Amino acid sequence: MRRIPLLDGWRAVAIAMVLVHHIVQGFYATQDSYAADVTRYGAFGVDIFFGLSGLLITRLLLEEWNATGSFRLRQFYVRRAFRILPPVLVFLAVYTAAGMWKSTTEAVSSLLFFRNYVPSRLTGFGTGHLWSLAIEEHFYLLWPLLVRLLNRTTLFVLTLIIVFGTPILRGICAYRGMDPELEIYIYSFFRFDGLALGAILALWVRSPYYSRVSAWKLAGVLVGLSLAVTVIGWPYGIMGTRTVASSALRYTQAQLMFAGAIALALAYRGSGITGILRSRPARFVADVSYCIYLIHLAMGDAYYFVLQSIDVNDVGAFGAVGALAVRSVVIGTLTFGVAVISKRFLEDPFLRLKRYFHNPRKRAVMDPSGLMHEPTLSEADLARHVLDRKVG
């Protein structure tokens, strides 16, 4: 269960895409059309997060199973709670203290991770992004049970069914009149395909087929499928926003591309090609990405609340480009500052508690090459082992 640094780089890319997208397009719609065109696809950063979540959680569960012969669901959920709950509970408490809830339904659904099923008329802008966090929590609730009950072949077949079946489900429901933005975009069962695609990558990494050669083949298949989806869907409006084709396949386009890129990166981890993904700035952004995601919209709300309180129109005062630059600096600085404080004094102390909830049992494990071996010894254990042999 070693950490893979280059995945931190992908997490940094994802949060940067979402943050820039919301700063440019989320707050009172920027007047600068060029900036809007450049950042319009930043919302797909959420699909990178989904893929990473599916990959990391599935990998964690498989490695714990291989190392111990089992994993305890209670311990898994406790560790997830230490990771997820402290920042979001503090965020919601501050949101409550500031009196920013639009309705009781918004408050309760946000607390219970059901925000993605609440009508938008009952919710405010500052918690709008919690729909994606709810989807991930629903995945965390269901997926460990399936990993525990199913063998690897059946699990792989299930992921394929989800990856290929979900776009069909989205298309059928869009054709029958479901709203592409208020329902299909945010309901959990319409977005599990991205998480399942990440799980496929985890199964591949833990298989005997994991290699650079197979990575190129896998990436070629995934990117090829994405291009095929684009070509087939183009005449039917796949590049639009509210067509049946875009509702069904737009996310699939992005997910397949991202999955192919992540597969190649995994095959070249440790090489110079992926150096930027393992860099210190990428690691820093990744470490504070969760809090950034939680608070950035609320920071934007606070920024414009202050401007309205002092009767300042930012576009009128600074111009379209100037207003965008000022709010980017202010919202970005405040968001990163609070996130660093949260990481240091809130998240890290709770993350350190996770070590008390790991399954201590060990057994021989199967490595990706298919050979049996004992779990890796730490340096201290190895030194003691050598010393014992010498004394004996």
C-alpha cells in the first residue's frame, strides 16, 4: 500500500482544472470570452478525481487482501471517515455559523452526503460541488462489499458492465426527458462508470499483465475508444451540452482519455517522463486538494459578498480581464491559505489515527509477476533477521 507519487500529480491537475473553471465561469460568469473558452472544459477535472478514486480505493482493498488474506470493512470505513469527515464537518459548521444555507434540505443533504439528489432550487452555490463528494461516498459504501464478495474475474466483468452500461443508461434517460444538467450530470448511478474505469486500472496494475508494453496497448485501446465515440457521436451533437448524445457519451470521452494517460503514467513511474507529476509543487497541491475542493466556492461567495457590502462592481472597477485577475488572486490565495492550515492542524492529526485501524495479519502474497513471496520486510526487520542469522 505504498503511495504512488505520480498520482498526486494527477490529483493536482484535477483540482487545478476545477478551481480555474469555477473562478473563471462560476462566479457571475466572466465577461472575458477568451478566458471562458479556454477553461470551459475544466469541469472534466471531476472525472479525473473519479478515476483516481476508483483506482486508489480498489488498489488499497486488493493489496490489503493480498497481504492479509482479508480486509475488515469496519476498519476500512473508519479509515475513510478519518480522511473525509473532519474537513467536511468543519466546513459545514462554518457554513452554518455564517448563515449561508438556502434551506434545511440543503443542510441535511450536505451533511448526509445526499447533496446530488436535492433540487437546485433548494440549494445555494457554495455547496453545489458537494454532489461529486456524495457520489464518491456512495461508491465507497458499495464497492468494498463487492471487492470482498467477488473474485477478480467477476469483479473485472462487473467493471466492464458498468463502464459500457452506464453511458447507455444515460442515453436512455436523456431520451426519455431527464434533465442533462440537474439530474444526469449529478446522480450517482449515472457517474459510476468513471470510478469503475479507475478500478479496471487497479486490477490491471495488480495483474501479471502490468508492463510498459501492455500499458501502451491499454492506452491505445482506451484512446481509440474515445476517438471512436467522438466520431460516431459528432453528427448527433456529442460536443453540445443538452443533446442525448452529449448526455450519454460526453463524460465517457473524457474518462477514456484520462484513463489512457494515467495507465501510461503508471507504467513510467519513476522515469523522467513523469517527473513533473512527482514534483514537489504537484505533491503540495495534491496534499491540500481536498480542502481546496471543499471551500473554494464558499470563498468565492465570501469575496463577492464583501464587494457587494462595499458597493463595488468588480467588472466596472477593473474591467473584464482585471476583474478576473483580481478575483483569481484573492480567491486562490485565500483558498490555498485555509487549505494549508486545514492540512496542518486538522487533516494530518486525524490521518495519523488511521494506523491504528489496519489489519495486522500477514500471509504470502502474489506479486504482479505471479510469483509468491512473503510481505516485504522493513529495513529494521531485515537488519534483525541478518543479525539473528549471524548469531545463530
